[in-house]
Amino acid sequence: MTRWELSWAKQLLGAFAPSGGPGLAPLAGEVDYESAFVRMRRHATPLAALGLRVALWMAALAPLWLWGRLATVSKLAIERRSELLRQLLSHRTFAVRELTLLLKLAATMALLGTPSVRARSGYDSVQAVAVVESNVRVKLPVLGQRPANDGNAVLAPAGDEPRFDREERTG
């Protein structure tokens, strides 16, 4: 990767959770986004590594194609980078949303890979909240095949309506 691609990675991934922001925002310089991005690309499949690089280029050049502004992400203030990522995550084109989500995943891995951020989050000390009753069974509906009007089979509930019966187990 080139020097400016690494710079874009640091600037873009850092804009997902800017320093001094709300919640578990990292301290300035606390998270090494560049290393996390490089590590993700190195350990990814060739197609996934290509996807990360395409996502990086797409987002870095987004001020040009999205706003018509002759600039890369490097020229934007951190607030504008965060706004740019928000717009990309809600873009009408599926590929744009998914490539941006891939960058967000890389940022998340960098954040949770930082021991101090992970410790502050309490991620490793989360207690189970759900209580599961061990003596209750649920019968799910059985799906059968029924021919459609065009002769192709479609899945449909066997019988009139699906039933969810609860049976108490004994001993």
C-alpha cells in the first residue's frame, strides 16, 4: 500500500469514532488504525483484500463524486469526514453502503483490538442477560412443498396454519 493510502485509512477509520466524541471515543493517538487496516488486508482472502482497497479509494475520493468538491478525504476536517461516512452509509447504491460498512468493520476491529479501549468498553466482562427456561420446548411449523401456478414448487406451511405448541418437559 502507498503512503497516502495508509494516510487515508487512518483518517477514514478514525472518523467513525473521533477522539473527544461521545461514548467510548478513543483518546487522540490511542488507536493504530493503519496497522489494523494493513493486518486485515494481509490476513484476508485476495477478494476481501481487494474489497478493502476499493472501499478505501471509494471513500477517499467521495468528496469529488458525492459532493462535487475537488478534494480527497485528507483535505476535510474530522467533522466533515464523519458526515461523509454517514452519507456513504446511507447512500442509495448498495455497493457504496456495503464498501463503507467494510471500512466501518475495519475501524471496529482496530478499536476493539486496542487493549485500553477494550478495557473501558467492558466488553470482556459482560454478564449474560437472558434467562433460558430449560424445561420448555417449542414446536416450529413444518414447511412442505406445494406446486405454484407455474408448476414450480414453493415452500408453504404443511396444514392450515403454523402451530407453536409449548410442552412441559418432565424430569
